[in-house]
Amino acid sequence: MSAPVAIPFGLAAPPFTERRNDAAYFFPGEQYLRALELLGTTLWTRTQIGVITAEEGCGKSQVIRRFLAVLDERVLYAEVRRPDLTAREFLDDVLHQFGVVLDETDRTDRRRLLERFFAHQMNLGRICLVVVENPQLMHPLVLDEIKALAEIAVDGARALKLLLLGQPLLNHVVDSPRMGELMKGGASRFHLPALSEDQVSAYVAHRLRAAGAADPDQLMPYTLMSKVHLYTGGVPAVVNRLCTQALACAAVRGDAAVTMQALDEALDTLGLQPRGSGAVTSVATATTPTVLDASLQLATQGMPDKAIPLVRSRVLIGRSELADVRVDSVFISRYHALIVREPTHDLLIDLGSTNGVLVNSKRVLRHVLRHRDLVQIGPARVTYLNPSATGLAGPDPGQTVYLARPGIVAPEQPPGATVIAFGRVAGEPPG
């Protein structure tokens, strides 16, 4: 059952459109105002980096759009939303948004060009801001570029403000050795929680009122909100979907308002299930509906082998107590590596660890796992078991086999291995 094109009940516009830029639809909940405060503090004080995390659908994008909409000419900003960019595409995207367009064949050093641009704007008294959404999903080489841009300084002062928005996994990325030193330079963090039951009621009434409802509580009674919260976990994006469907069901039924029957029909149509007490199910702990039935066989010297089924969408490996696969060794970083479960494959990512990750004796930054791949992480030997996992149909273009520093001879590598020197393929021109 789909929503009608014209919304009835005397509404002037669809009240629960998720990507609405109209300021009247922005819900001024306490957590959103605190997030805006953090963004403002990052921009207008000596703090250089702001990090906002939230579960998917909890309103990060709404907050950042509200923040950017009120900036004046003193601030120039670029907003990078695509997590699948290569390092060069990332730099090109930032340059393009700052008004600098380069041809694909142009061999100009993009990073150096941005350095000069930031320095010039700083001398003019302007602030340059780069907003990056979901950096936890980006290739490690893109993270290198983000770090390099953030380290640009003019007369000892950092020339760029940086805002990072993502799911809670982002904290593992910014705390990793790859980004750790950068974060020590001054950073603010805030986790954006889901809406409480009272906030869900206020949120629904606010959106209905903004869309022209004279009496929001009459159209969607307060007595329904406990159930709305129970089935949405207070996640605004899910609240939007449910309320849109409930309005559609009520309209088809010919009701003058949303009733419990219309809400039940909407829940059945969307297939939503209760979320316990209403708390958001963490993406890091939720089971993932996937065709892959995989497990890890963990072997550590002096310890019995351990079988670990992969039932989560994100599996963190490290020394931290928060790790899903914990290896207590000084040779293991707190957040060492991550397995990201996709519907068709499992992806292993090095989170910028000190001692690296080896897969079948090759050091990698990322690798699409295949059945019986042997992963060496410090003293731990992890065997990936999944007979249905054959990897990608062709070579993984993003796979990095070894991270070396200029002037250091890499150990012997198999034919076709790639050597990376500070974010670019060795021998490739910069930018």
C-alpha cells in the first residue's frame, strides 16, 4: 500500500519527508541542539575537528544541513558524502566544491593545490571547512588524504576545520594509530542518541504542525506514540516511514485521523518488529541477514583454539575490551582490524594498526575474504571459514598489499603485489 500523491487531512505538504531542507521541519530536540553547539564550537574556536556519531537514521544529515544553511560568507565549505571515492576522486571533489575544477588528465598535485588555497583563504580571514560523512567506510588511502589536509598549517595555525559524521564505528577509526595523532590536536565528540518516547511524540507533532496541521494531536493522537516508539526505537528515519504509511492507511480507510487500526496496518505493511524497550539496536551488534554463513577459527599461542561465528554486521578485532574478537597482546592495537559483512562478501580492513594485518603471508590494508584465508594479527592466527565465499569475480582494485615508506626496501612480494608509499602507488606522480 503506497502513500497517495496528494496528502489529505488538510496538510499543505508531506510532513515526514526525510530530506527536507526547510528550517521549519527541523526538530529542536535537546540532542540536536547539543550537536549544533558542538559544530559551532568546532568552527568558531581553536578546536579543529568535530566528530558526531549516531546510528543510521538518527539525524546526522539533518543536523549538518541545518548547520551549513546558516553559515555566512566568512566560511567556505565542502561536503563529501560518497564513501566509495578513491583518494584522487576525494581531492577532486573537495577542489570542485571550492570552485577549482581540474581536468582528469591534469597532473597538478591536488593536495598541494588545496594547501595553497587554504593558506590564501586564511590570509583573507576566511575559514575553510570540510565535512566528511561516513569516513569509517572510506578506503584507508582516503583517510590518509583527510589527515594530510587537516595537518596543513599556516604560521603554526591549522588552516582547515574538519567535521566527521558517521556511525559509532567511526570512533574506532579516529582512535586508530592512523588518525590518533591528529585527534590529539584538539577535537570534540558527540554521540547523537535516538528519540525518547516523549521526544517521538513531540517530533511527530512538530512535523505535522510544520506541514499545516491545525491540531497535530487530533490527527495522530498521543496515545499512539508509545507504540510508534516501540516499533521504531526512536530512530527518526523509521518514525518518518511509519507515520507516512500510517497517514496513507488512514486515508485509504476514509478515517478522519490516524487510528490504532491504521497504525497496525502500517506496521504490517512495513514489516516492522518491536525493538524491545525502544532502544536502538546497534549496527555493530545487530545480526545481519546475509547469505554468508561464516566463522573464524582463532588460534593463539598457549590458548585453546576458539570458534567464533560471524553473526554481526561489523566485527572488530583488537586489544580493546570493546572488541568483538579480543586478543590481549602488546603486538595488537586497541582497534586493530575490522570485518565488514556485506550481502555477497566479507571485507577485512586494517584500521591503521601499528603492526599490520597479514592475509596468506601478504600485508594488506583491505581484503575480500575467501574460504580458508589465513589472517595473521600479531600472535593470533585467524582462519576464515566460509565455503560459499569465493571473493570477488575479478581482482579487488582497492586491495593494498603492503604499506612502505619512501627509501625503505619492501620485503619480497608475490608477482603483481602493490607497494604503497604514503598514500600513492610507488612511482605514480602525486595527486
